[in-house]
Amino acid sequence: SFCRLAQKNGMYIIVRPGPYVCAEWEMGGLPWWLLKKKDIRLRESDPYFMERVEIFEQKVAEQLAPLTIQNGGPIIMVQVENEYGSYGEDKKYVGQIRDVLRKYWYTNGRGPALFQCDWASNFEKNGLEDLIWTMNFGTGANIDAQFKRLGELRPDAPKMCSEFWSGWFDKWGARHETRPAKDMVAGIDEMLSKGISFSLYMTHGGTSFGHWAGANSPGFAPDVTSYDYDAPINEYGQVTPKFWELRKMMEKYNDGKRMPAVPKAPMPLVSFPKVTLTQAKTMRQLATRQVKSRDVKTFEEMDMGWGSVFYTTTLPEISQPSLLTLNDAHDYAQIFINSEYIGKIDRVRNEKTLMLPAVKAGSQLTILVEAMGRINFGRAIKDFKGITRNVTISTQAGGHELIYDLKDWTIDLMPDETDTILSRLKLPHNDIALATDVKNGSRYPGAYVGTFNLRKVGDTFINMENFGKGQVYVNGHALGRFWRIGPQQTLYCPGAWLKKGKNEIVVLDVVGTDNPTLWGQDRPELDKLQLEKSNKHNNIGDKPDLNSMTPVFAGALKDGNGWQTVRFDKSARGRYLAIEITSNQDGKDVSAVAELYLQNTDGQRISREPWTTKYADSESDMGNHTGDKVFDLQESTYWQTIPGSGFPHLLVIDLGSQQTVSALDYLPRAEQGAPGSIKNVRVFMY
């Protein structure tokens, strides 16, 4: 229907059927049930994976292949996989995906053009000779540099930016992302003036309703529900100042013809006053089934894709404080003893341990784990949920360390499926379950229900900042996740899901609240943080004393865009990488780094999955330029210091374990002139 509607309005279609599509979508669009086969190799020539891929691609083609341009339809191109160079190097696998698409999209050797997209830095890894190659890059990028290598290899080939990023996605606990309109418009103007095709990603922002928002990696950085993306047309279908700047520029490429009228917004914006909800069920009362197991199990092992799980076991007597370790909790774990809240272990903050008080024999340990979106980018997309390995408690006894590997678990499952949640709310109240349920002070995690009235129907934004963490359902529709830490505090509720008069709302809060009050407002709130502690990395206790160390490299880096490698005089070993910047190429004091890698003694880049930022003396939060941006797998984001902070600048990265390395790969910002690029630097391993 969408493709036919586009054709009716004089537009062509490019189809990008993956099977992996990213889009900050849960697991990059791959279905969670693939992980029920624990040894599966995703996005590789794994027979089980490829069998499922072919079934999927066949079904897509059954619907869309009749709509190719060869058959009188609007579809002109189909993409093979997606940004595979950021995942690995495997031309055989990419060739298999190409062959599957040809099998179902082509008739008698005729079909739409097939292409693959990647970044300028990695497209050669998997570029197939019989496919069109396109580049992905964002606002502010040096356009000539992005197409330089492609022009050398294929001087007569058409040039296209298949994703020109107009903005960026938001992550929980970080500032709302924006990109300057003038930079976006200038990039598009330059491409049009040079005959370069482009696809604006995103033209129209959107929403990852329900549980569909994914998470970035390395580490674990879950995405918010809103996918507004700072796009020219916003999440709720209204044009923005960025839209008008883009439209004004594009008029000169319209052959002198008058631009068409801009459609009115599909819905008015409405609000409603504060509504206080009532707790209808606790989390345990929402459980649908129970599993008994000697060992902990992942969600996938218990045939559950999304939601929350209680893991409960009985403890021996431990007469002194002990250390609880979850190996590993995916993703947000709350710890209770005899139903009373002890603390939390948050994967976002790379937490794994928590101190427990002394307990008597027979005490009940309960771990409530809520899963957030599966990682959608990089090698970590094989992202199991729940407790993935084991749970241990360590303590001291008679001068020895005593470690308990906890067993014999009772596991209560609460799947996040709209129909399941709503049907459980209709069941009779269960006082026995309530009496044994977990609580944090006076708060019980659970479901809160209520109604609100509308005098007229329209789009609205439900403010959730009084609640803790969870999901919202309105009139049976799953709006998405909320989390008090922000930056998103409102959930977009489309007017198409509302009705005049009484509307029903359900809030599933896995933390609980003492003030279950919400309201609807006529504008979104996408940039309000309510953090328990700063997301910066400037704890002075984490700053190393470099005066007592010998650098593994000291000298000047090259100017300009693109990757460069700094080779050490001899290999170095350590857990921490420290980079001290003493001057920049432009003579200014604002330094920036887009990406860093370390090479082992064989010249191979080591995994950055366990990397975390230990210390940064200066991090600009105007645009989320924190230290973790140097290893976030995104070449268009960067760490940047605060203007006026002065040299030297220091960034320290925890590699997660001792590593032996021989070189450092460094990438400055992608914009023309590489603003903030480093000149003189000292590198330390310790």
C-alpha cells in the first residue's frame, strides 16, 4: 500500500530489506527468536540463519517484486544487506544475500538495480563488483573526501549518499541530539551542485513504539522511544524551521517551477489536565507463567522475547556483608531480600555488583530484571536478555574467600505483549501475591490505570516525569518506553489512537512511584535530564599521575581528514589508555576525536566491546560530545572539549582487561578541515 501510494504521488521507491536494517530498531530488525538457537551466527553464512533469511526475503519479494519498475511499479533499486563493513569482512556472505535477492526479485534475468551501502572508510571490505556502491555520512561531512576513493575505483559510476544524516538518535541518560540546519542544507546543496544523489535520513522523524527501540554499542546505550531525529518533518508530522531552510535552498533546483503547497499537519495538538492513576496490579500479579530451574535462564531459553522476569532463590546464612555479582544482567536489575529493596545493577552504567547486608538462612533473594531493546549495531547484536550466565555471592569466612554460585531458581515471567498485559489486568486481585511482592519503601513496581477525557481529538504528548521506568499503553496501543532519567520525558500519542471523551491509560512501572500523576501537553519534552549522578567522567580520583609514567608515543599527528595510525616504538601492555593533547592543528583550544582503535602485536584491531571512559578532564555536553564517543562505532560523532578549558586535555579509557598493543588508530572529525584535530599528543598505557 505504501509503495502504491508513493507511485500515485509521482515518487519512486528504494527498498532496503536487509535482512539486517539497523534503524536503531530492536536487534537491527532481526527477530529475537533467532537467539533461541544459542550458537547461531548472525549475519554470517550460518546454515540456520541463512535458511530463515531466505524465507523472509521470499515473503518480502512476494509482496513487492510485482511493483518493480520492470513491472510498471515504482521500485527502482533494492539494497543488499546494510553497512556490513561496520560488522565484518565477509564477501561470501554478502554474495549469498545478493543471490537470494536475485532469486526472488528477478524474472528472466531482469529486475531492479541491486546496491550496497557503507562508509567511505570501509566500503572496500565487502564491495562486490556487480553491485552499485553508495556512501553513508552525515551533516557537516567533507563531501569530496567521502567520494574520493569511490571516484578512484569507479570514475564513471554514479555517486549517491544513501543516508545523509539530518540529525541523530537519542540515548537514555544523554542530551537530546541536534544538527545545525545550515550545515545540513549546505551539504545537500553541495551534492546537488555536483550531480550527487542523496537520501535524507531522516526526512520525517518517527517513533519506536512499544518495545521496538534498540540500543547502541560498545557498552550498552539504549535508545529512547522518540525517533524525532531532529528531522525537517518532526515526529508528529509538522514541518520545522529546518524544513523551510531546506525547501528554500531546493527551489533553485526545481527548474524554475513553483514549489507545491505544504500540506497541513494531519492532526491538531491537544492537551489534558493532570490525572492521578491507581495501582491495579503489582509486578508479580502480572506474571503469566513460572519456571523452576537449577540454573538461571535467559529470556530466549524460556521462549520470551521482551518484558521482565523475577529470579528468586533461597539464601544460606551469611553473617556479614557480602558481594552480589550478576554475570550478566541484561539490562536493568533490582535486588530485593525478603521483598525489601536493596539496590540496582544497571547495564547502562556497566554495573555488575552490589553489596548485600548479612542475611539469615532461608532469606529470599529476588532479582527483578527488565529487558530493554537489543543492541542494533556492531558485533554485539547477539544480545541475550535476562541473566545470561550465573549469580554469585562472595564473602569472607575464616580468613578465606567463600563464593556461592546460587542455584535452584523460581522464575516468574512477565512478557511485554500488549494483549497479555491488558488481559492480566482484568484478572481478580490477588492479595497473597501482594503480601509477598517486592517493594521499594512504599512503592510497589506494577501497573497503574486510569482515564483522561478529551473534548477534541488530536495528537498529544503524555508527560511521564513523575513515574520511574517502564511502558505506557493508551486505548490498547503500546506508546513505548519511558525512563525518568530522560532526556525524553513525554511520549507521543497519535490522535488516531484517541477518541472524544474517555480514554484509558495503563502505565507499567518496573520501579514504582509515590506520585502516579501524569498529564497531556501540546508539545514534546525531549531534552530534560533527571540523572542521579552526572554522565561526565571528571571524578578527580580517576585521573592518573602521568608524571610518573613514560609515554609509548610522544609527537605530532598529521593534519586533515581520514584515519591515521600512530605506531609505538615497542609494544606496550596495560589496562588503561591515556591520551594527553597539548596542541591542535588549528591553534585553538577545542580538541575533538571521532574514533580510536588499538592494534595488537599482529596489527589487528582489538575489540572495543568492553571499553568504558574512565576519565575525561573536559567533555562538552552541548551535543553529547562525551568521552565514550571515541569508541561508539559512529564516525560522525565525536568527543570534544569545552571551549576555554585550556591545554593539556586528557582522556583515559578503561579497556576492560590487560591488553598488549602496538599502535593507535585515530580518526578526526569528518567535516571539511577536520575541526579540533590533534597536533601534539602523548600516549600512555598503564
